[in-house]
Amino acid sequence: MAGILVEMPDTQVRQPSSPRPKSGLPTPGSRPPAVDLDWLIIGGGIHGVHIAIRLLFEGADRDRLRILDPADRLLDRWTSCTEITGMEYLRSPAVHNLDVAPNSLRRFARKSRKSDPGLFAHPYERPTRALFNSHCDQLIQSHQLDALHLHGRALQISMTREAVAVNHTGGGTIASRRIVLAIGASDQPHWPEWAPQEHPRIRHAFDPQSTSLPPRDQSRVAVIGGGLSAAQIALRLSAIGHQVALVSRHPIRTHQFDSDPGWLGPKYMTGFHSTRDLTQRRNLIQEARHRGSISPDVRVALRREINRKRITWRNASIRSVTDHEHGVSLQLSHGGPVQVDQVVLATGFTTQRPGGVMLDKLIESAGLPCSACGYPVVDNELRWHPQIHVAGPLAELELGPTSRNIAGARSAGDRIVASLKRNAQQPT
Ligand SMILES: Cc1cc2nc3c(=O)[nH]c(=O)nc-3n(C[C@H](O)[C@H](O)[C@H](O)COP(=O)(O)OP(=O)(O)OC[C@H]3O[C@@H](n4cnc5c(N)ncnc54)[C@H](O)[C@@H]3O)c2cc1C
């Protein structure tokens, strides 16, 4: 391989001798960019990082593999979204980690801090967030993934005869034989209709531009949402002295996981795959996901704070918000208004297909198949096109309700690696 022919002004990975191809997407009549890479993974979150590790483990050429992500560091959205909740333990078990071997996180814990009994929570051996993140850091370091990280956001993707051309904010075009779309959903926080987006007293906990909590001197805070993140943020705010009103439009629902573990194996997935009708698959996913549920341990902690009157819980929808001199007033579907200094939305992410206009255009230009819900129709190697694989939410109609989770990243890794191996076996 003669060097990496990628035009990416803000990266450190280009080899000095590499010729610089012209930037911009190939236009009719112009020469397409040279094929630079075997694999370009778009999105450096939980899914993108795990898939990179899997491909490298299977012998993919690291000189011809890159991860494109706009953040300064890999796993940025995971780190900031989980940090703001203050979650101490993951909801998922230790075997759901980013390494190839499921027991890697346990081994890492044994090696690094043998004597600490609090590294895993019962039941299901759920790791602390700190342990999980240290393990991720160690994997990124040992695979030198930072050196493969191109800083940029894919803006436009188009097919050339032999490759996929990706135009990105880093200022160039990358051509890769295959791409993996691992763009996640965390760039699209869900804003309820009643909540103005530019209001100085209303923030979304998962806003990609700024994730921060209200300052301590503004002590009355409403947290909006009925899921695990809302409960954890309410607990975190209460612990630092805020008077918290948690407003949820449904009663508190308790589930250990956000879908039944039967969805991780044949128990439910056999039936899922035998369902050929994708609208029915979408319905199965919706029914299976315990959206807006909290784990039993967080429920106990929440109940305690409610009993201590540090958190009040209102089960109502919000009708509107009005400003007053020292804060805002939330009008509810029933009961009196809630008057607070600040509002934190913990309403998760929108359910629409991620990727926005970039994917709309790609779908149109490459004729990619979508189900009625707008999500990709892919084969069992998660190929949306012979050169385009998907992961995370985009793989949902094939991987089922766990597709967005760490377990889903591992399943996506299995499928993509299977595709790599099958290709390697084919005669050239
Ligand atoms: C608070 C919280 C706690 C969670 N806890 C758990 C848990 O305990 N266990 C579990 O299994 N799951 C958990 N999840 C769910 C899931 O594992 C995470 O949401 C995870 O971050 C999803 O990973 P991802 O790679 O799909 O997406 P992301 O983390 O969103 O990463 C996708 C990346 O792609 C980038 N991107 C988007 N568009 C482009 C583009 N056009 N070009 C280049 N890059 C792009 C984004 O900027 C982002 O960096 C949790 C989620 C949240 C929010």
C-alpha cells in the first residue's frame, strides 16, 4: 500500500509522501478520488469504536482504516451524556464492553484494582461507569485508535464505481471501499413541543453543544422525563442541594434492562427474524423496548429522596411554559403549576432515522431501500449496499431492540466481521 491518499488538513495521520488528491465530491465528468481506505467508519461512538476494534482484530489493515467523527476525542457523546446523569453503574452487564472478548472488562478490573468490591453492582455484574470508561480508554490506547481518528463530520456521501466518496467538514473527500454508518442518535435530542429551544432557563441534558447542569444558586429545578436518565439527573441535582421537581407523563415503570435479555439470543430473535414484514418488526421493537423505565436500584434511591421531600414527583404532561420575574412556571395537565428557576429536559432522543439530509440524499442517489418507518432495509451482514454497512439505530430492523445498546454494537461487530471473512474467502 503506497500511503494514505486522504485529503484531511486537520489530521495527523497522512504520511508525508502521500500525494494530495483534489477535494470535493466527484462531479459528472470529473475524476473520482483515488480509493484511499478499505474501511471508513463514520461515527466514533460506542458502536464505531467497537467495530474498529473488531476489524483490526480480524486483521484489517490499520493503514487503510479510519474513524470519522467531529469530536476532539472518541466516545465523546457517550462520555458527556453519561457524565451528566451522574450514573454510577451501567445498566448493562460487564460482558457488554468494547473489547473482542466478553470477559475482557472483568479481566481488566482484576488486573487494575483487584481489591475494590464496589466495581460491579448486583444483579448481573454491572460495571461502574468509571471502570467501563477506563477500560474503553485502555482499548483506545492499546489499539492506537486516536491515530486513526479523523476529525470531521460527513456531509455528503456518494457512490463512485469502485468506492464510496465521503465529503466531510475536515475539508476533503475520503474514498473508501466500504463504509460503516455508526452515527448513533445522540446528536438529536428530543425537545418537547411546549419547550422553546433558545430559552435561557430551559436546557436539554443531552444537548450536543453544551451539556451542563443548572448552577447551584438557582435552587429550584424541574427535571422533565420519566426514564432512567431523568431519575438519575433528579438524584444528582438533589444531592448537590437543589430542590427538584421531577415531572413525568407516565407512572414510574421499573425494569432492570431497557429490553428483556431474551432479545439478545434465539429466545425472541428467532421469531423476530422469521417476521418478514418490516412494519411488524418495527412494532415488535417498539413493544420490546422499555422506554421511559428505570432500574430497581435507582427506583429505591428515588423513592428515598421523594420521602425525604428533596424531590417532588408529578405525574402529568406539560401544557405550556410561561416566564415570570424570577423563573418559569410550568402548566401541567392536572394539578397546580410548577414554579422553578431552571428546567432540565431529560426527554432522550428523537426516534426519527439519524443522519438527516446527508442520508436522505444518499438514499435518493444510491437508491437505498428503506422500510415504511424510514429505517434501512439491510441484509444479515448489515449491508445497506454492497459497500455500506450500518450499526446502531440504523441496524435496528435487523438486530432488533438491543441494536442501539452496547450489546447491539457487539452484534453489529459479529455481522460485519462475518462479512469481512466471507469476502476474504472469495476468490479474487
Ligand atoms: C445516559 C445514557 C446511558 C446509557 N447507558 C447504557 C448502558 O448502560 N448500557 C448500554 O448498553 N447502553 C447504554 N446507553 C445506550 C447506548 O449504548 C449509548 O447511547 C451509546 O452511546 C450509543 O452509541 P453509538 O455509537 O450508537 O452513538 P453515539 O454515542 O451517539 O456516537 C455516534 C457518533 O457519531 C457521530 N456522528 C454523527 N453524525 C456524524 C457524521 N455525519 N459524520 C461523522 N460523525 C457523525 C456523533 O457525533 C457521535 O460522536 C446509554 C445511553 C445514554 C444516553
